[in-house]
Amino acid sequence: MTEKQDIVYSCYHEMSRKGENFVPQHTLSYQIAGSFTLLEGKQKYEAQEGDFHLIRKNQLVKFIKYPPEIGTFESMNIYLSEDNLRNFAQEYGCSAQHPAVVKPMHRIEQNDLLKNYIISLQTLIKTGIQNNSLIDLKIKELLMILLQSSQPELQQVLFDFSQPHKIDLERFMNQNYRYNVNLERFAYLTGRSLATFKRDFEKIFHTSPHRWLLQKRLDEAHFLIRENKQAPSGIYTDLGFEDLSHFSYAFKKRFGYSPTKIQSD
């Protein structure tokens, strides 16, 4: 993967299940070759070759990236930092008049302007982008194209700088415990400071967030291995564990036997 600050070109030769669990900023993604699946809770969104999408910020998602049968997975992502969006909004008088309800991944219809922009950006990436001012100009150009291309809902999304509001903590955690993010992220997404998050959490669950998350993930792992006959190597990343050895150690410590023993029973 070659990264050029806010513009990133990705290339994978094999299927990859790795991806940002927490999306901190709006991302515009163009699929050059192959496809990817975005998973948000129980919802699944697909991106095929040639698709252009907005991936919304402040959400927990997982990505699965699939190379084509012949060739490599290739994508181009443009990350829209809040600083860039605020500067653009101030310069051009853009604002979000009302909250917009958008899916985690919003498909953007392409016109000639957008298609030509994508070609020009691919050319720049191939030759190497070293100039920060040029990167900022290309991001500004893309925003102008999008706002002039019959995408009125995008303005309500891109220039909404409000913070997440306080939400139902119990419901949120039961829906999102599989994501491998730190407590600061969970606190932010539920509209709380870290201290308030920990205090509210212990009132609801009567234990610490770290202990609850570990037990919840391990209990589900036990169920998936015993009842669904799934392999430990196929589930540990989906349940928020960094690596298989850590998962196996934590599993044995909780249940008294290794996850592979269930398979052999």
C-alpha cells in the first residue's frame, strides 16, 4: 500500500479481512479492481469495480477485500479531514442545514466530471504525489465536483460537524462488542467522556468494560466453535482479538481448555 497523506492507493494480492474498525473521518472510495464488502452490525454493503462511495465517519465497520480472479485488489481512498472540510465550508459558505440520515456506505453516481477527475488522480498517484498543496487542491476540486453534481444530501453529511449525541449504552455495546477499538472510541460514539462511559457502564453491567468485553467475546467464540463448528482461526479477528495465540490463551483461561479441544470432542 502506498500512502500519500490524505490520498491512499491500496493493493492486495489475497483476500484481506483487515480494515478500519472505527472510521474517524469521511472517506471517498473508488474501486479500481476487485471488490469489497463493508459490514456494519448485521448490514452488508458491496462495492464492485468502478464504484464510487462515501464511507461515513464516526461508525464501527469491518471490511473484507476481494481481489479479482485474475489480478489484484486495487482501490483509491480520499480521506476528508475535518480541517479540510471546515476550511472549504468557510471559503465557499457551505453548511449542514439539517441532519441527514445516510447509510454507512453511500453510493455516488458518476458523471463525466467525476470520471475525468478519477482518471487525473490515478495519473498523479502513478507519477507520485509529493506536493501537499497539490493534494489539498485535488481534494478541494473533488468537493466542488460533488456539490455541483446533483448530490444535495452530501452537503448535509460532509459539513455536519456536530459530535455524537448521548445514546443508549446497553443497546450500543450489545450490538458492537465485537469491534476491536479502545474504550475512548466506545465512549465517543456513545456521546460520553471516558469517565462518564465507565461510570454508566458499571451501573448497567455491574462490571468493568474490559472484563465484560472479554467475557462477551469469549462466550460467543465458545458458542460458534461448539454449536456452529467454526474453526478458531476463522473467528478470532471477527470477535475483536488481535491474534490467534492471544485468543487461545484467553479462551483457555476462561473455560479451562483450549478452543481446539472443543473441535476434537
